[in-house]
Amino acid sequence: MITKPRFFLKALTFLCFITLMSSQIITAQTQSKAAQIEDLINLYSEYGQFNGSVLVAEDGEVIYKNGFGKANMEWDIPNAPNTKHRLGSITKQFTAMLILQLVEEGKLKLDVPITTYLPDYPKATGDKITLHHLLTHTSGIPNYTSFPKFFDDTSRDPFTPTDFILQFKEMELEFVPGEKFSYSNSGYFLLGVIIEKVTGKSYEDNLMEKIFKPLNMKDSGFDHQSVILKNRASGYEKRGDSYINAPYLDMSIPYSAGSLYSTVEDLYLWDRALTSNKLLSEKNKKLMFAPHIKSGSGTYGYGWGVNKMALGTATDSLTVIGHGGGINGFNTLINRTEDQDLVVLLNNTGGTNLGEMSLNIIKILNDQPYELPQRSLANLLRDEIIQNGVEAGIAEFEKQKNSKEYILKENDMNSLGYQFLQTGKVKEAIAVFKLNVVEFPESSNVYDSLGEAYMEEGNKELAILNYKRSVEMDPSNENGKEMIKKLQGE
């Protein structure tokens, strides 16, 4: 999870999408692939764009694994391949595996209403929703992490699974089940409850008995805050060139949608099991990886995204099965290819572009030209504003925004704006948010942020104008709607 309020990013993202950036292209080199990967990630680390653990396998064999940066910054403990990171939504593939195992055992059916297994669930909605809908994010159940004030008021409190579904079980569906894809942590939370109902055991016990113990995944489990867990990474959020401790999240809430921890080494064992029929028959394994529904630029199976990755020419592509996660202080990604290549990236400093890193690594594995990372233009803007003022900062921004040395990212700019806003530099925050609006006019979030800055300045007219623009572009922006009512005195 990534927090919403104030100086934190405003979107929860458990999915990581593969993106391509414009930067210096590097052709195949004489050095080994492992050495190329090492050099690439060292550069990401130097630019403050990766702090975590990595493992890369080619043709099923590990060719590179390492740690970068700190697992614990207070004690200067480095990340390593055996560092335990929170996984976020990589959890969902394990939940999907449990469901399909229970289908094989004859305890569940994918095409019957969920009220078959949850008789207390409202029939008005539950009779329309199947396990297939929950697995593919096509149920229409509202995503609880998108609820207003979820991070402020709900995410810090412990819940039992049965109690927590009260947060959304009585809500109307957002669309007819099966009609379209809409990412919903609520749906995967319900899958955990169903697993517990039909087995009479906890979700955690099912994981241990059916997956982790059979695969000897000794460094994986359900993350409990109270447990003393050796080699557990701390989670941080990046603030310019520095970091803060990530805000607290009670791990009972992500549950079967996002509460697991693991290491890159354990996830390699998981990947190897998925190439065999040790956990699941070939028939149901194919069902897990089938492209059931279009999701954005790709498709979605059961707990996995199934996408085509462009390598060279428009016709030169590779099928990649993967999933990412984002949870307070962590973001993660596992990508598997049809050639049995594997990239696992576990980062403990909040949101960064792991999809871009994975794409470049896969290109290295396939002897294709790849791209080097660029420095953050937002960081350059921050330093120039602090040293020489807003006007000088804007001038340097305009001068460098098309430079190959720097890259402009919406989230970097948004984070910088909130960094200024948090420290009372409202004029500077407004300047940054206005630049973000100019550069990313199709994003509703940039208008929401600018609206908040104007509200802090006391300019109600411009605050309302920007909040309205944000809500027009994204009708699900409940925060924007509340702010408009507040500013209008309703």
C-alpha cells in the first residue's frame, strides 16, 4: 500500500506495470549478463531509484542475486538475497494457488455464487459473484483501499477477517460481475475468508501446509508486526534525497490480498515449483496463467498479469507473466517468461519503477539493447529552488526537461510538491504542482494535488476549480468530492 494523505502519494498500487523510458540505449556488450545486470542496478541504486534485493534466473538457473542499500537504515544493515521484504500484492498469486488447489480437491467450484461458501454474505450481490470473478478482479466489489480516509482512519486498526468484510459487504457493486476489470483488494480478501470457511483452518495455516512447507520456503510467511522476525527489512518512504519511516499499517488488513513476506531466494523456489506440477495439475496451472480478462494494456489471469513485452521490433515480443505489489514502505515485482527466465525485485523504500528495471534486465537476458536510468528532474528542481528560489528552479527545469541526463516522472514531482507543502513552503509547492499539471494534463491526481495546495494557501476559488477538474477526470475521487463540499461550505 502507498499512503494517500498530505505528503504521501495519493494512490494505492498493488500492481506494477511494465513501462519504457526514453534514455541512453546500451547495445549488447562483451561482458557477462550478470555483470551487465550488476552495472545496471548499481546505477539505479546510485540514482536513489532502487534499495532492496534482486534475483535473476536464466533458463531456470540463478545467474545473479544481490542486495543494494539498507534493510535497516538506523543500524546500517545492508539488504541481501535473504532479506525478508513485505510483498504486497504478490500475495495474490499464493491466494489464487490455494483456491485452485481446493478446486482440485473438490472443495470449491469456480463458477458458483460465493454465497455457496459464505451463506451470511448479502444475496443481492453475493448470488451474482463467483470465485472466477473474485480471482480476475471482475466482481464489481468496491476496492476497500480506495475508500475515503481508509489510510487515516482504518488501516492502523486490527480486524478479524470476518469483521473486516463488514467494511464493504453491504455496498452496491460498481458494475455487473464479469462486465469489466477493476482491481479490487476486497475480492482477494474475500477469497481468504472463503479458504478459511471451507478448510476450517486459517489462511496462514493453509499457506504453510499447502505451499511453503512443501517447497521448503522457510523465509516466507504471513507478516505479523508483533513477531520477532530475523532479517526483516524495515519499510521507508523516499523524500527527496532522504527517507522517513513508512507509516504503520496493521497487517491484518491486507490479509490474503497483500500480507505476505518473502525473500528473492524463496520466490525463486516458488518460480521453480510453478514450472512443475508439484502444487497443481497442468490443467489448473494453465487456468491460473490464462489471459481471462483485458486489464489496461495487458490481460489478467488468476493472481497474475499476462502481458506481451516488446523487445526489439514491433513484432519481436515475449510473453511475461508477472505481478507487482505496493505496501507501506515496500514495492515488489516478480516477472517470469516463457523461456523460464525470472526477475525478482523487492524494494523497501516505497514506490519506484520496478517494471522499467525488469524490462531492461529481460532485454539483457535476451541480448537486446537496453536503457540506462536517468537522474530525477524533480530532485534537480528541488535543489535549485532551495538554493536559488522558485524562478531559478523553474528556469532550470525548463532547460533540462528534454535532457537525456534527467527523467521527469509525475510521482516524483507530486512527492516533491508535498515535501514543500509539509514544511510550510506553500508557494514552492504550488509552483511544483503547476509544473506537474502542465507536463501531465491527463492525470486527475495532479489537479487534486494543486487543489490541495491552493486550499492551504487560502485560495478557495482556485482550489475548487482544480478539485472539480480532478473529479471530472476521475469520478471515483472521493477525496476531491469531499474537499469541494468542504470548500463550498456544504
